[in-house]
Amino acid sequence: MRHTDLYLTRSYSFMQTRLHPDTIFFLGDLFDGGREWATESDKSHSPDERYRAYGQNFWLREYKRFGRIFFDHWGDEGRGAGQGQRGRRLIASLPGNHDLGLGVGIQRPVRDRFVAYFGESNRVDVVGNHTFVSVDTVSLSAMSQADPSTGSQGAGEHSGPKTEHENIWMPVEEFLSGVKAAKRRAVGREIRFMGGKTEELRHEHTVTQMRDTRSRLGSLDAGEGSPEFPTILLTHVPLYRPPGTPCGTKREHWPPAVKQAEGQPLENDEKNAIAVRAGYQYQNVLTPEISRLLVEKVGNVAHVFSGDDHDYCEVVHKGYTVGAAGGGGLREITVKSISWAMGVRKPGFLMLSLWNPVDEVGSPVPMKEEESIRNKAEHNADGTMQSHLCLLPDQLGLFLRYALLLGITIVALATRAVLIGIYGQETSSVSELDSLDPLLPITRSSRTGSSAENEKAAYTNYPPERDYSDANGSKGLNSSHAAHSADGLSVRTNNRPRSRSPGDYGYGLPASHSPSPPAPPPMANLQPVNEGVVNSLGSGEWNKGRRKGGSGRMVVSELARSLSWVGRFAVVWYLWLIWRG
């Protein structure tokens, strides 16, 4: 969860600082399991036992989590409107099936909680001289489902009291019944604002008689036939389309298949399409009846945007000919999820650019034909709107590259440990051998016998005394004797005779009688320390015993030590990056 929140925060903050959008619309599924989490005082509960432990407090924590990511970073580039912007808005009131459920599975306390924190789900907003109509289609879907209490479905005659089933979809149906008038009023307020007037009508400051109770306020609804802006329909669940309707080249899951001979996309491509199916608390597309009712009730629909699928899908509905699209069909784009944890490698969002200049009464300013042709050719604009799919980094791909780098690091450290185990063992053997062959006589402890016995043995094995003479045959002034004991004790004695009287020769010795330097003792008489041990080392028997099992332990030890150092550094660096955000 920490990685997901960090990814969303960085992406959303980058979007604010670089694009500074005028308005942001969320198309539902703000929570993962909001429909399952019980409301206050347990007025609602999940039918699934696994979610019974999650209540109002858990929902509030998730709401704060949503706010930390999106509300807190809304003003990273400033909350004020930019050049040409009327004002900045964030609209997240459109629910998804993960927020409320779907159809008869929706519980009214759950929906009331969502509306209380995010606002009315069915609403009309004017942005960039375009009218955005948000419709709670997850609740409207209950109209096409059977009432669990009566078994009936559809609008009916509304003759009796409302059932719990009707309380789910009837508020949406009532909104759709008056949405055209609501659109005209919204356009009227926008026209008044552009003309420098107050958005809402005000009473005239005149004196009236008490008998005259008629309202002279007037209405912002100019009536049918009055100018209105192009309508953009927002719904969480996509409109119905025949099974296998391809979603186009920008869909990530499966690229569109092409005809072998003509090279054109297939008209029916099951893999590239949104699957038409339903299950527990979900429905991939609306029913044909609900879809048709929605487009007809809203009217003048120029474009449709939907969510739910997590991946991009662009289709043109040929069956809907009502509205600004005319007989050319109605274009619908299902936007991508912004989260990398929703089954897409490259999350994204859809950016819209709106351009619809109007006069003082709201009628569109006619565009020259050549400008219209150039605008469509250069910007691929669809009437007064241009859309662009913005992709975010492939976080899963980054993790895979991290895993590859980890594997390379382990292989490199293992190779290093093996080389140290092979060559380091031989080097250590030579070093130990050199250390056992001293340049000077040393004393080594014996494994057997006391120190007195060792000393006695040293003098017992003392070699015969030898005299060393100079070139004239006289004995030298100094004589050295060395003896070696069996346990390595080395004894050196120096016998220095009394010097002659200085009267015989004066204060100095004659040059002819100068003493010669003592000759070094024969090397043959110097016996090595622990000769048997050294001979065994030289023969290689000691190396074999030493290496047995030693190389393997050295490799494992060196590998563990290397991994420990590298791992500690990597973990500290990684935790610092996460903490830094």
C-alpha cells in the first residue's frame, strides 16, 4: 500500500505542477471495498463475512488516505486559476461499484455516507463552455434488475409507496427527468457570469402589495430551443456495445487483431474488447435499455467518458443518433486507471482541451471552414474537444528491473566468493608455510614433556664443539656454538677469552696480528625447527588436509559477508527514498 500511495502522490503532484488543470473529474472506484465497510451504528453490513470487521472507522481512515493523496496536493502549483481559467475544481462525487455496489446490492446508508463526504452523485457542471453531466449509473442499474420483494422491474406506475429497491434507482431517474432543464439553467448562469452579472437571479427592489404574491424573479431556464453547450456524459459503467467490439490500438491488454489479407482491424475482436458479463456487485457494461435511456434523457450528448475497466477503450456507438453527434455515432472513451496496482503496466489519465467560443447569448461563434479543417487535421480535434492519453511510469517494470539487478549482484558476489575460496586458500597455505620457516631460531612449545625436560634434552643433544681458526691457523678471538633440541629449543653461547695485555703490543694491535672476523658456522650443523612438520608441509599432505572442507566454508562465509554489507546499504538507501517520498 505504501508503494501505491507514493506512486499516486508523485504522479498526481507532477500532474498539478506541470499541467495545472482547470478541473479534475474522478470517474468512480475511489475505494477498493467501500461498499463492504459498515456505516455508523451498523446501519449497513457486508453480506460477506470476511468484511464484517471493517466498519465506519476504517472507512474514515481510507477517506483520509484519499485526501492526503489528492486533496492535499491539489494546490501544489497554487490553488488560483491560471490564465484563461474561470476557477479550479476537483469533482470526485461520481461513485463506482467498489464505492457503493451495483444495482440491488447497494445499501442506502452506504450511498448516503458517500454523498455526505463527496457531494451529490448526479450533477451538472459547466467547464470550458461544455456541459458535463455526471450520472450515478451503478444505482440506475437497479432499474433493469428484479425487485427482490416484488419480483417486478422497471419504472412501473409509482402508484404505491416506494420499495427499498425503488429507493435505489428512483433518485437517479428523477434527476434524468429534469436534467435538460438543469443544463439550460447551468448555461444561463455561465452566460451571466461572462457578461459580468451575478450568476443567480435576484428580486427587484420594488414595493409590492400584500395581495400580489406572484413571483417576479423569473427563471434562468430560457426554455427549449435556447442555446446550449455541447454535453459530455460521465458514467462509471460503460455504455452497452455488442460483444467483441474492439477498443482500438491504445488498449494495453491485447493489441487489436488485423485481417491477414487487408491489414484492417477486425470488426469483432474478443481479446481487444471489453467483455460483456456481470457478477457479484459488478457489471462490465450497462444494459442496452439503460444505455439508450441515459443518452435520450441527457440529450445533445457529444461525447461519453466512462471508467470501471481500468484500461483504455475507445469505441463509436453507431446505434445512438440522438444529440450533437447526429448520425455519425457517439464516441465513448473508457479512461485508464491512475494506479499501477489495477492490472495495467502503464497507468494513465485522459487530458481534455476544450474550445467552444460563444457570443453573448450562448450561441457558438461560427468558425471558418478552413480553420475547422486545419484544426481537425493538426490536432485531431473532435468538434470542440481534443483528448490525449497521458501514460504514467511503468512501476511494475521498474520492480522487474530491480529484481534483475538483484540477480546480477548476487551472481557477481557469488563469483567473487568462489574465486576467493580457490585462490585465497592457496595463498593462505603459502603464507602459513612461510611463517613456519623462521629466519632466526625460535622457541616452540612442545606438546609433551615439561619445560625442565625440554631444557635437559636441549643440552643433551648439544653438538661437538668446533674451533674456528683464522688464516694463520690461530684460534679466533670468538667462538660460537649452537645447539638445537628436538622440540625446537635453540641455544647459542659466546665464549670471549680475556684480551692480551696492552703492554705487549702498546695501545693497538699490529696489523699483522689483527683478528679475523669469525667464520659463520656450517649450515649443515643448523637443524630446522620441527623438521618433520615442515617436511610434511613441503610434501603437500598438510595442504590436502587443510583444504578438505575449507574452501566450501570460505565461499559460503565470504558470500554471506558480502551480501550482508551490500544488502544493508541497499536497504538503507531504499528506505531513505521511501521516506523522502
